[in-house]
Amino acid sequence: MQRLDSGYSRYEQIALDIAQKIARGEYKEGQKLSGRSLLAGTYNVSPETIRRSIALLQNIGVVEAITGSGIVIKSILLAREYLTEYNERQEIITLRNRINNTLNQRRQLDIELEKELSKLLEYAFQKASFLQQIEEIVIGGKSWMIGRTIADTNMRNRTGATVVAIIRSGQEIFSPPADFTLQENDLLIVVGNTGAKELAKELINEALQE
């Protein structure tokens, strides 16, 4: 017996199986089916379930239940039409399920995409905030910092800005140690809030005027 979509009841499955046998020629028009009790035993269901299966087939003209004569096959053509209609319904159900699965997958992808976009926006915000805190300061030829170490300048305590890198003759020196000696034309990369950056600039400008 062909398996049906889980949305079909047992009596509908039995009706389909009987229709398939009629369409295949296992039953001829005018031939009698087994009695309800025998059919109930064959399909391992109650007589009431068989009654509903036969009623379904009778409503569409495939069989006829005649009192005193039993169940008679009426139309092979209508049995085939019933099977065709069933196959079409199955195609619709299959398509519906595929669409639902695709929609569920898309919803899941939308959720994942939203998460990744949130991460990207957060990273971009943090990056932008960090870039806004960066300032480049060149040590001029008259600066008192020339020949002194980063520790000597006491930059962090005096301004709140931190030296994170130094560019010297095109070479980038990241996280320079406290005992790193500064030279003329060194480009200090300092990080700090707006106030700290302004203090760092003022510190350099005052040094240049001495």
C-alpha cells in the first residue's frame, strides 16, 4: 500500500489502496469486494473504519454498497481519476513543505545575518571610536624630548595620552618600551580622549617655544 502524507487518516489510506487495486485491474467493474468484516481483518482496522473508506469511494462513484448484495465495483475510470487527484494533492503538499522548509531556512539565515551585522556595526563603532582617539605628534628639532626616554617625558601622567607607536624614518615601532629614547622628527602615535590629545599638543608646543 502506498504511504500517504501524515495528514491523511487511516480510512483515507485504505480507500486509496482499494482504488489503486481497482485501477490496476485487480478488481473488475461489477465485481464484489470482500465484506466489511473481512476487509477490516485484512487492513487490521475496525469495521467502522472500513465503512468510512467505502463511503468515501461510494461518494465519488468508484463503488456502490448495495444492501443484501455487498460492495460492488462501479467505475475503474473514476478510481483512476481519484488517484490522479490524489497525486496532484501530493505534489501540492510536497511543494508546500519545500516552500515551508525554504522559508524556515531563510528565517534562520536572516537571524544569523542580523547577528553578524550587529557584530560588524559594533566593531565599526569601536573602530571609529578608537580612530577618533588617535593623534599624531611630530617631535620638532628644538623639542626638549630629544634624547630623552618615553618615561622621562611622563606623557601619560601629564596629559592622559599614551604613546602606542613611534614612526622613525618610515619604520613603525609598536608599543615602544618606557626606556625608548626619542629623536628629532620621531612621529609619536598617541591615544587618548579629546582632552588628553589637546594636552599632548600643548605639551609639545610649549616645549618647542623653550
